[in-house]
Amino acid sequence: MEGISERYLQKLFEGTGDNFTHYLRERRLQHCWADLANPAEAHRSVSDIAFGCGFSDAAHFSRSFRDRFGMSPRAFRQQQAERVSGLGVKTGQRGWPQDAVAQLRAHRPAPAIAAAELKLVDCAVSRGGKPAHHFLTVDATRVHWGFFSRALKPLIEVVSGDTVTVETLTQHASDDPELMITGDPGAESVFRWTREGKGVERRGAGPMDASIYGRGAGEGFGVHICTGPIAVKGAEPGDVLEVRILDMVPRPSRNPNLQGRIFGSSVAAWWGYHYDEFLSEPKPREAVTIYEIFTGDEPYAQALYSYRWQPQTDPYGVVHQTYDYPGIPVAAETIRRRHGVLDGIRIPLRPHFGVIGVAPREAGLVDSVPPAYFGGNLDNWRLGKGAAIYLPVSVPEALLSIGDPHAAQGDGELSGTAIECSMTGTFQIVLHKKADFAGRPFADLTYPLIETETDWVLTGFSHPNYLAEFGAKGQSEVYAKSSLDLAMKDAFRKVRRFLVNTKGLSEDEAIALISAAVDFGVTQVVDGNWGVHAVLSKRLFAHEDGL
Amino acid sequence: MEGISERYLQKLFEGTGDNFTHYLRERRLQHCWADLANPAEAHRSVSDIAFGCGFSDAAHFSRSFRDRFGMSPRAFRQQQAERVSGLGVKTGQRGWPQDAVAQLRAHRPAPAIAAAELKLVDCAVSRGGKPAHHFLTVDATRVHWGFFSRALKPLIEVVSGDTVTVETLTQHASDDPELMITGDPGAESVFRWTREGKGVERRGAGPMDASIYGRGAGEGFGVHICTGPIAVKGAEPGDVLEVRILDMVPRPSRNPNLQGRIFGSSVAAWWGYHYDEFLSEPKPREAVTIYEIFTGDEPYAQALYSYRWQPQTDPYGVVHQTYDYPGIPVAAETIRRRHGVLDGIRIPLRPHFGVIGVAPREAGLVDSVPPAYFGGNLDNWRLGKGAAIYLPVSVPEALLSIGDPHAAQGDGELSGTAIECSMTGTFQIVLHKKADFAGRPFADLTYPLIETETDWVLTGFSHPNYLAEFGAKGQSEVYAKSSLDLAMKDAFRKVRRFLVNTKGLSEDEAIALISAAVDFGVTQVVDGNWGVHAVLSKRLFAHEDGL
């Protein structure tokens, strides 16, 4: 989870008016902020929490916290406790109408309201002209589930250079609500689903009346819980948005019985690559594996138990024979837990965000599953702490959303899911205006470009822009026509173009270099729009110009 | 080039009656052996060479060398010098008949003759019952070019546990003969081609009379210079041959003007993935890039110059409009060298053997290009120093061949070639008898399995056994029907089977683990039979059984 060099972190801060020492202090303060807001940490004293976050002097901590967040640690803790108990009541009474995006929009807080709710943001913004830090906690009013849309009203507005801490939830928390939802006000708000209503009614880009399959509002055409969108001040189509992942921490269980332990889930689902390939009976079948996550120097996930998916009746009475709609609360009494699965096997963590995307321009409601030029569900494990992603802006204010947090995933994401685990990320958002592009690596960017400490990772897709390519039918056609062969071709063309336009190579030089040094890998074969990425080592260029 | 831990090297030696200290001494002695045999090193004194290889006492070195190789360093140097000058005369007079494999076989030395030529082998074998070390120097009598065949007579016979140092040549040495052939007796012998004859007539598995395209004997249906085959005593179909790569060093130029510098070549050829995709004129075109290799702590390749392929008239008078036959000596006056290509770019080395294979059972002459169950042209850069490969034996004595040395390659090998560079490898050969398989990782092996210090690498192919699948037409059909989608399916099936049969997982556990932790990568898209590999980290299992 750590594993990136101080030097690289310092580089990340270059030219943003910030510095590394400041970042370290900021990060410690944020950890304290999160712990103080966490009901599961209520038994610890404020001093305890301060020491745990790296402060050695309680008075100094208290001053720093007040300077940073505009109130004392104690006052903040009190405020959060009240807010949480308030939420618990309010969310139980809310409900989303079963209708279209117009109504969805009406129910979203306008930017001004969002800013008022997030008082901490205001404190941050006022820090003497420096880049502001924002906090985006997660609850039902701050997510869109299963779709992207240019029509969504943003929750907050950031200015280029600002940092933002974003809580994200895995849509698989409902695979074991006891471990991943109970006691967590944010998760309870988002996953709330009773006979009377849901915290978030629309799940997917399908019709609200579920007139196609009857699965539920939005039909589950799209599954990811996305926090956002975030407006970027001044962003216009043609610009490039850089999103730097400064930090990423898993969200501990807030179930009082589970004392801050961390859990995740992985489903070998009907959309997995293996689904038509079973050797053993019963065929086909879906299997859920619940993992516990262990942090430390070599963080890892270990399976706790698994179960076969059994038909689940959702609170509205719809029976789900398969895992066909996100957020169905799995009833413990309907499944049989198998223990001792993957016994003794420790899966090294690769925490990353499956989804980071800006709103696509082509359609008003876009299924969150197939990734494309606008980013979205990239499912590339390189998109973790220390990485940055460059996204082509295609609607005003960019409308950035983040979700689908993963604790670990292999290239391919074969079963259809990673180890899905709620996470909180801290990002720096940098807007690159089209007029200032010349000579920059993203000068002619038409796709999501990932930069890590060591590599450029270029994302190829079976259909780089399936929305434009297939028109109105895009959101179903792309699923039918995906192929690694197409994705490979796209990845090759992109890396050649990058080398020619960004590194100034001739076409022949680019091809020679690709063959000798660029690694092509299978990103995923389960997201409708299959992916192949090209990994280009920065080390190749470390000696240019005699350096 | 180094970069593997001592601990791992020690592990490699476990259970083979050998040890690490012995290996280090052995390696130093081998380096001295190579330097003493190298005409380009003739200006250095024997003591100089001994010191250069890590011996600090000349008398001790002399004794060790005599113990090891049965003669003094001075006597050995003299013998080699005579052998080389003798070869120079003899090879100029030899010529291969333009006919079939039967005749090829008649011209190969029988095992007894090979052993007599390789006196050093005999010395090694006599070491008191310990595993023997063999040397297989390269010349025209010790290679087969562009094909595998169960009908080839082996050059030497090894016993399980033996080690063998094998010189291999890149088939691209002729792209700049001055740098990579001139002055090197082994390379001169293999590449010899005058109006009167060739050092190695057959190049490829095609007809000797070139009646299909007229390119030359064997038609270039297969291009790799393979040293071997090596017979493994007692190997039978159904056994598994393990080939451990203990060491790998590039072969320096022996051109007296180039003082031991190291060179390689890479061709963006008509069989490359990019060939139908050119953006710039002229279309299509072939480009050759010549590299210099720099060793040291962070070894790298840097481009020296490049040229566009121009029609070459071979010594038999055939004009080659494209790079359609291996070993055509490129005439310096026909091409225009471009300097300053890939300026300042250093390509980190990943030395590996493109080809390690045993003889296939299905056909008498098999094109060396498409890899398959028997290994062959795997073109996976993980097959370097410290790695091992497990190959299913399918003919008596296995008939192991090694070639196609690469200094660096990216996953994909996009242009059709890596940075091709002659190399000398030291291998340990271990035979696993079918009766002793139970519980071993290769217990039901049907494909080439690579083991590195950190990973299991399972090789998937578009057509895992194209020879059986397509029958007589296999060697052309495979080229027409390759697809990454098929190779991905094969890689998935193989890694699932490995996890179930070798690690004892259920099918559901295997699928969960693959999704969370196994990386699928594109091996190559240029070898007829496209490849996708699965990388399974050993670290996952490091904590099993409470360890």
C-alpha cells in the first residue's frame, strides 16, 4: 500500500504550490479527521487518536487541527456524532421516485447546498489563496449508482490544484451487509432498501420502471457506486483533467462487533469470463468469496468464507436468480457458508480505483460498466496510490466521478470482479487547458492515460469510443463485439502515436522501441469493452539529452 | 542481467549434488575458458584473463583449470587457436547438398563423433560420478536452422543433473556481418554462404529445392538458429524435461577492430504486427535497427543506426525483395545508414532465449516459428537467467534445442523480432520420469511451463497443439487462424487446471484466485501461433500450512 518513493511523492507536488512536508502533515490531519468521525473509534481518546496518527504533542495537534478545519478536535467529533445519528433517522425516511434522470437531478443537492453541507470544505478554501482541500463523504445524496451522466449536478466545485478526499463504497458491500454496511452511516444510507424505498433508487442506466427485465430501477445496466460528480472550475471540452491519487486507505467496518476490521467481496458472476467454461457441476453457478484485508508492511487479503449465490428476494419482492442487480442485500439464512476456502493463501494487495471517469458527451445516461475514452470502469490495478490519470474532458466542468474501489485484482479480472472493498482516496485535481498543451504528454489525448512512478500505461479498448461507433445501439452492441484482438490493435496504435507525438520519434523508431521494450497486457475481459494496455517504462528516457 | 538473489541460486542447486560455491568457481572457469578460446582476446596474457575472471592467484588458477578441463590454460589456448584456423579452411570447402532431411542427417556428426570433437565434455564426465558439465560450442555442424525434427541425430548425450554450456547465435547476425560475424569462427562457420555453398544449407522446414517461393533451401519456413539437439539419457515420451537457465552472457564481437563490443539487431519485418498499419510512406517497408549492448550494473541496449531493407541478392543469385530468408548477408553498400535513431534512449536488457524446445512428435520437419506444446519459439522474456522451463517430452531422448537469443523484448514482440543478440547459456538439465510425477507442479503437464524466482508463468497459445489440431495443413493453417482471444482462453484453462491439480484448489477457489491475483499478458502476436501467458505469483502460497 505504501511502496512509492519519497522522491516521487515530492515530484507529485512540484509546481502545485504545495510541498512534501505539508503533505505529510495534511495526511496525518486527515487520518485524525477520519478517525474522529468514525463511530467505531469512539472508545479512543482524542489524544490516543492524535498519537496514532503521528502527532507527539496533544496541544500542538489541537492547534493544528483547529487551524486546518476551523474547529477543535473535540467539537468536530461532537458535530460528527450528531450528524451521524441524524443521518440514521433521515435516511430511513427518504425515497427516490421511480422515474427518469430529470427527477434524479431534482433530488440532487445543487452545488450551493452541497457546499453548505460540507462546511469543512469552506474552511479549506479560505486558506490564504493556497490550493484548497475538500472532503467528500459518502451517503445516498453524494453518489450516482451504475451510470455516468453529463446531466448530473455536481456536488462540489474544485479549482485546479485543489486536493479532495473522497469516500467511495464498493457495490459489493451487500454481499455481507453485516461486515460491510452495518454501523456505517454512509454505507447504510447508500444501501438502504426497505419495502418503502431505497437510499438510491436508480442503479444502472436502464429504464426506471425496469420494463426490460424487471430487475429494478435502472435494470442494473451499470453497477458501480460512484461518488460525485465533482465539477472542475473552468474545465471545457478539449481540456485534459489530471487526477493524481495521493493516498488510498481501506474503509474499516463500523460494525461495533468487528472493531475496525476490513472486509471485501469478490463474485465469480454470470458476466465473468469463466462462466461458459465450467468443468464441475452444477453448471453454471455464481460464487461469492468474502475476504478480510490485513494492513501492515505487506498488506494482503485472505478469504474468510465463500457461498454459492442463491436466489435472493429483494425488499421490493423481485426474485434475483442470478447476481443481476447491484446492492441486493444477501440474507444470511439463504446461503451456506463454506469456510477454509483458499486456505493459507495470502493475496498481496494492489489497492486501486476501478472507476475514475469524467462524464461522456454522447448520451445522457451511460452504463458504468464498459470503459472508454472518458475513463470510467478501467479496472487497471496500476491506478492506485502514486498514480495519476489523464482524462479528456468532454463536457463543461468535466464532472469527475470516482468509485469501484478494489483491494486487489489480476490483469484480466477474470471472474468479473476484483476483491471489492470500500476505500477512501485523496486526490489532487489538475486542469490542463487546451491552449497550454504543447509538448506535454497529453497533448493530443483521446483516451485515459495512466502515469505511475515508473511507467506510462496506455489504455486500449476493443471499441475506443463505442458510444460514437455504434450510435444509439452502443450500450448493447459493445458487449456483443468485444475482442482482445481489437483491443490489442487499439493499444498498439495509441502507444505508437504517443511515442511519435510526445517523444518525437519517427514511426520506425516507435515500432522498434515498442517491440524491444513495451509490454502489452490484458486489462480485463469482463467489462463489455475488453481492454489491452501498453506499459511504457519511463526508464527508457531517463538518459535523454545526456542526463 | 544479474538481479537474482544468491538464495534463489542456492535453491537452484539444491538436490543436484552441486552447491553454490562450486557453481561460482565453475562459472569463473567457464569465463576463462571462453576468453582463452576467443581470438579477440589473444592479446591478453593468461594471467590477465585469470585475474579478469576473479582468480587472484595464477598458479591456483592453472591447477584448477587443469583439474577441470584436463589440460593447462596455455595448452587449451593453443589447441583452440589451431582448431579455429583449421575451421576457417575447412568450412570454406564444405557444402550442403540441396536435398531432404535424410541427407541433412547423413552430414551431421553421430553422437560418438561429436563427443570426440568435444574433448572437454569427456573430461567433465569423468569427475568421480558427480553431474558432468558439457560444452557445446557453436558451428555449422552443431546447429539446425529454422526447424525442429525428431529425426535429427543428437550432438551430445547428457544425464539428468548434468550442466551444459551452450553457445547460441542469433539468425540476425547477418544484418551487419561486420559487427556480428567477422572474426568469429563459430558465426563464420554457420553463416558461411558463397556461390559454392553454405555452412548450413537448410534454413527452414520447407523443400530443399525451394520449389514453393524460390527463397532458398528450406524456404525460410522457420528462421531460428538452434544449437543442438541434446539427447537426454533415458528420456521417454510422457516424461518432463526441466531446463534451468543458470547463466546467460552475450557473445562479444570477435572482429579485431571492435574489441569485444556486443551488438544486436532488430527487424521490423513483413511478419510484424504493424506491417499492415503504417501511417507514413513508403508503405509497406522493413526497417533494421542495429544496437550496441552495454553490460554493467544496469545493462542496456542503445541503437547504433538503422536502415531500410533494400533488395538483397544472395550469394546464389536470388533477389530478396523482403526479409524472406534467414542469414542473407546484408551488403553494406546497398543500404543507407541512419544515425541518431532512438537518440538517448536506453533499453534495459532482459536477456532470454526465444527458443527452448524439445522435438515434436507429429511431423518430421517442423517450422521453428510457431511455438506450441513442445516449447520452441516462446519469445517470453521471463525465460532468462534464474528461470527454468518444464517441457513435455514427446520423442525418445527428448532432443533439446536452444537458440534465438534475445537481449531485450517487450511482451508482444510487436515488430516481429526482439533485440536479437548471440548469447551463451549455461543450463542444468533435469529429467523427471513419469513414474515420479505425483504431487509435482508438472504432474499433468501438456505445455511449456516457466518457473522464475517469483512466479509460475503458464504459456497459452491460440492453438496449443496446431500440429495435431490441423493435421497435415497445420504449418500453414496456424498462421491464418491465430487470435489473442483463443490464446486467452487457453491460458485461462491452463492456470485453472494448474491451481486445481497442483495446488489442490476447487474450481471455484481457482477462479476466485485467478481474478484477484493472476496477471494475463500478451506474449507475442507475430509467431504464427499467438500467445497469452498467465503469471501466477509464488508469493500467494508462501504462507500455506502456517509457514
